[in-house]
Amino acid sequence: MKEQLAKIRAEALAAFDGVKDAAALDELRVKYLGKKGELTAVLKQMGRLTAEERPAMGALANEVRAAVESALDAAAGKLEAAALSARLKAERVDVTIPGKPVRQGRRHPMNTALEEMKEIFIGMGFTVLDGPEIELAELNFDRLNAGEGHPSRDWSDTFYFDTDERVMLRSQTSPMQVRAMDSMPLPIRMIAPGRVYRKDEVDATHSPMFHQVEGMVIDKGVTMADLKGTLATVAQRLYGPDTKTRFRPHHFPFTEPSCEMDVQCHKCGGKGCPTCKGEGWIELLGAGMIHPRVLEMAGIDPEEWSGWAFGFGLDRLAMLRYKIDDVRLIFENDVRFLEQF
């Protein structure tokens, strides 16, 4: 048995020293140290020895096992080091080679215009609100004083989800004004930017999906003069102190009296061109004093409180801000166009 152990030790150490890969190393481990390995087979013969021979032979067997395991570990470490060296050599990076240029991204012009708009209104004490794009007719029309039969509720104008015209893609962010009246304490100063949807793509200034920034002020003693002064200030902050605006009488069910605000066309300077459809002015927003009935539906006493509301077309606002000729360019994601901003 002594000779067998010595032979196993010598053969195992030589085999581990010359092993070339992990698979061969595992085969050698099983051959010498496995349950059916050569060393285990020799140890099973211990029962044949006398009581005097067993201690010495057991110590020798433990010494041989330790030597074989040590050789196994050394061989495994050698293979790992060789694999790492080969990988480092194969994946070597020449740090002297010029790096690949990284293209710097830019803000979308519409997002830039939105951030400017938020900054202006937050500076005036307004709160920015966000809401769902799928709305109920109650909030999108009924609570805004647009009853059954109003043209804006027609299937040719609004994207409905159901046949009874109760659920739709919101056609305006005005429902957030209703939500604000229901949930915010008075007085209220808020704006609600977001995507809205209408079946409208007739020219270069319209799109079936566009963005709005609607806002509302409710306080005691609020007048039309406050509305005009605020909106004129916003236009001058956006387009410069020499910006020309005009207010025209209009009608909206949500407000009474109502108006629309135009800014002079950036393309032609008021002379008339295809962008402004020859008028020299581009409609920027609708606004007006909040209708007393709308306040009453929200539980607000119109004898004590008054307010005004407005709605910007954010896409058209960006067109004017960056002198873009066609609103459709904003949604086409043409890199050549976006890189100009």
C-alpha cells in the first residue's frame, strides 16, 4: 500500500503539472480524488492492515491527499492566470487611438418652449398641474359649459372611445381647470400643459395631436384687464419686448366675455404670407373671464369670486419662438431639422 500511495502521488503531481485545459484538469481530479478514484480505492484497503500499521499508513495517505489537492489547486490557478492573460491580450485597447466622437443631444424646440413657459408662469405664482389624456365628457365638455349639441362634441372633431360619447382623448387640457376648482383651495393660479387630440390637420399650423398650455386664475376682484396684462407680458417675455399682440372678441362656452390673442407673424412681419394665411397675424390663444355658470358648477360663488382662463397652443408657440414654417416639422423627428435648435 505504501508503494501504491507513492506511485499515485508521483503520477498525480506529474499529470497536474502538465495539464493544458480546465476539462483535462477536471478529469484528473475525478481520476485521483473522486469517489471512485485511485486514492479512494487504496484507502478502502485500510481495513486489511493491522492495528499497529493503520496509524502510520493513515498519516501517509493524508499526506498524499494533501499533496494531490495542493497540486490540483496550483494547476487550477495556473490555468486561470493563463486564461486571463489571453483575454487581456485579445481584448487589449490601444489608448493612443482617437476615440469615437459622441454626438451631443439637444432639447426638442417644443420642450424648450414649454420650459420657458413654465418658468414665466411659476415666476408669476402659478402652479403647474398634470392630468390624464383620456377624459370623461363630464370634465371635457359638461363642466366647461359645452352642452349636448355643441360643435366641439361632434365625431368629426373629437376622438371618442365609446358610441355614447362619454370617454374620449381629451380635446383640451381644460379638464384640469375643473379638477383644480374641485380640489385646490381658493384663490387659484394654475397652468396645465399636456398633449391633446382633435381631428384637425387642415394646414401648416394644425395637427391632430398637439400640445396645449391652459391656465386659470380665480380670486376676488379679478378683471379682464388682469388677463390682458398678464398675457401681453407673457408674449413679450417669449418673443421680445417689441412683440405686437392684438385681442379680438370671440366666443367660448367656458368664458364670458371671451377673446382671442394674436401675435404678429414672424415670417412676414405682418405683411401676409402662407404661414399666416395672408393675414399678417397668427392666433396664439383663446381666453376670457370664467363663465359664472362654470364657477357655480364647481361650488364657487360668482358673486364673491371671479376669474379668467386661457389656452395656448404650445406647438404654434414654438413655431413663433423659433420661426418654424410648418408645425408638422415638429413631429417628423427629422434629425436635420432638430439639430438646428
